[in-house]
Amino acid sequence: MAMTEKEKEILFIIEKLKEEKYDEINDLLKGKRPYDMAEVFQKIPERHRAAMLHHLEPAALASMMQKLKHIHQFELLSKIGKEKASKVLALLDTSIISSLLRHYPKADIEFFFKKMEENNAEYIKKMMEYPDDSAGSLMTNRYIALDKELTVKEAVEKIRALALFSESVEHVYVVNESGEFEGTIPYKDLVLANPEDCIKDIMLKNALCINANTKRAEITRLLRRDDFTALPVVDDDHKLVGVITFDDMLHLTIEEAKDDYGKFATASKEIDFGTKPFRAAIRRIPWLIALLLIGLVSGSIIAHFEATLDKVVALAFFMPLIAGMTGNTGTQSLAIVVRGLSEGDEMNLKTIIKLIFREFRVSLIIGLTCGFLIFLIAFIWQGNLYLGFVVGSSLLMTLILGTLAGTIIPIILYKIKLDPAVASGPLITTVNDIFSLVVYFSIATMFLSKLM
């Protein structure tokens, strides 16, 4: 099989490492995008990574780090030594630096701070004081803030002087003499305005901003509701302290989606295709053991109704169907509720009652439809009218119970300040298995004389 271009590049780099021709490796990587550089790093065998990293230029390493996962970022910094690591960190955005340094020993953090520019070091220290899941941990100091008393001409001159230090000049931020956030102004509006106009007269005064302590989940909800390319961050005194850029917001949205999906599947978001088998197993085992123990309850229920099952073996034919359908409808309701909560839907008492009543009606319609269908199938298949009634009525009741469980459990978790996504599919399915078996065998026992 012919090698791909990527595989040829990897072999080329390994050969040049063996020949100690490091300049050629640097030349190859200079023309690559950060994502491609990160991909090359991850595909290089571990025994060659240290040599490659040691001879790459700090600018190339900084570009690469932007697209690496945390575990590979730490690996990269650990392999190049603290001196070179400090040069790489100096080229990175403050949001990346603060995220990394939170997991470093105190002595290393102090070393890195001493190597940074004083203003940058102080800003990152301030960022690290905010919780890891807050806006303060995501913001950057690479933005342009203008005093509202400046004229358009003065503002444009200042933007030209500071443009290289800003992530973007598409929007600039307006503050008063105390540094309090007043509004924003698109650069396009400045270019089109009269040079003698005062920017306080042409700025957007009711621009959206968020507090530095705002949780990431709330930022994601704002992103779904409003369109913006950057989000100004203020402190408790309404002073502008940073900006969350578009790429950081996009990354945040992706990470929140991964996190929620991982919770639905009771799997860690840190597990991916490259995770070692033992590490992946360790992260998944706790939930699975918990579900295993809960699942034993299902076994004890079947054991309790063993006499009923012995007398009417046909009941066993429909057990997987009853349990599976109940779990499925519960998971559907769970997904609807969690999605509504993640999108910021208000959860007051009126909304909760309305939602539960609506889901009850939905489950009633589904239950009657599916229950009648399985009644006919059981009756035709086994030739027993009462068996059809037992299976059909059991499915009706369990679908109602499963739907209500999938609706109420995440709401309860939300109200007691727990993440509703932890009421994940496997948990709801396991709980609904118990409901379905109890209902199914209880009804079957009531009609046992008619079923024999």
C-alpha cells in the first residue's frame, strides 16, 4: 500500500532527526498551519519527540501548542526544559497560559512568572484567581480599550499604534476615566465617522458584557442566543478586565458539547482515540460498577417472581421488549429536558408543571399506541387474550413511568445545583429497567390464573 503524504513527512522528520539536520525540520514545519504541526507531533513516535521538540524554534512550538490537548501540552513543555518553556509561554495567549499553569507546581509557576513581562505576569495571576470554569479564566488582555472622551481621529491613531498587540480590531471597547465599561464601537464606524466626532456619541451604549465570575455554561447559552465576535468581561465594579475572543468562544462551545455528551454516556470527556487502554478503563469503571450494582436489583426482581415465570414461560419472551422500550422513552425525555436546560430555558414551578404534564400526555399517546400494537402481536403470536392484555397494559404503564422519570430526575438534579447531564442515558435506562420489571410481573401475577 502506498504511503500517504503525512506518513512520508513523519518518515522524513525521523530521518532528519537521526541525521541531526534540525534546520530542515524547522523549514518543513514553518510553512504548516498550527493544526497540521500538532498532528505531526502526535504521530511522531514518543522516543523521537524529545529530540524534535528540543531543536524546534519557540515560535513553532507556540503555534503547535495552540492545537494540542492539555495532556500533550504538558508533555511538550516537560520535554523542552523550563528555560525554553518560558520562551514558548511568552508567545501564547493568556487564556492558554493560565489554563496550563493551574496544573503546575508552585515553584515552576513562580519561575515562569519571573521570565514573563511584569504586566503579563500580573494579568495571568489575576486570571488564575478566578474559578477554572468562569469567564475570568478564558479572557485575554489583547484588546483595545479607548477613553470615551477621545475624538474619532485620536481613536484611529491609537488603534493604529496598538493594532499589533490586539487579537482583533474589528471591535474596540470604550471605557470611562475610571476604566468602567461603557460600550463598544466597530472599527468600520470609526472609519466612516467624522474625524472630529467624539466616540461617546457614536458608540453602542448597551453592548453585552459579562462578569468575570460568569460560569462557562452561561456563556455558552449567551452564544446560542446572541451573535457576537467577542465578549467583553467586567469585574464586580463594572471595570473592563478582559475580552473573550471568538476562537475561545468556539472552543468553549465544542468543549461544553463534549462534556455533556460524555456525561450522557457516563464516559469522561478526556477519553479519545489516543487514550491508553488502562487509563480509559480506569475512567469508565466507576460508573459501570455503580450501574452494575443497580442492575443487580433487576436480577432480584426476576428471582422474586420466579414462580410466575416458571408457570408462564411466555412472559420471558416480552421482558427485553418491555425493559428496552421503557429505557428508550426515558432517555428521549432526558435529552429534551437537558437540552432545554443547556439552552437557558427558565425552570420555574409553572414551567416544570407544564413540562411534566406535557410529557405525561406524550407518554400516554405513545403508550396507548405501542401498548395496543403489542397486545395484538402477543395475542396473535401466543393465542392468549390475557397475555396480550398483560403485555400491552404493562408497556403502557412502564412507558408513562419511564417518560416521567426521564423528565423529573434531571429537573431535581438541576434544582439541587447538580449537573442534570449526570442523569445520563445508562442510569435512566437502568432505573427504568427496575420500574418495568416490577410493573410487568406484578400485573402478570394478578392475572396468573388466566394466563396458565
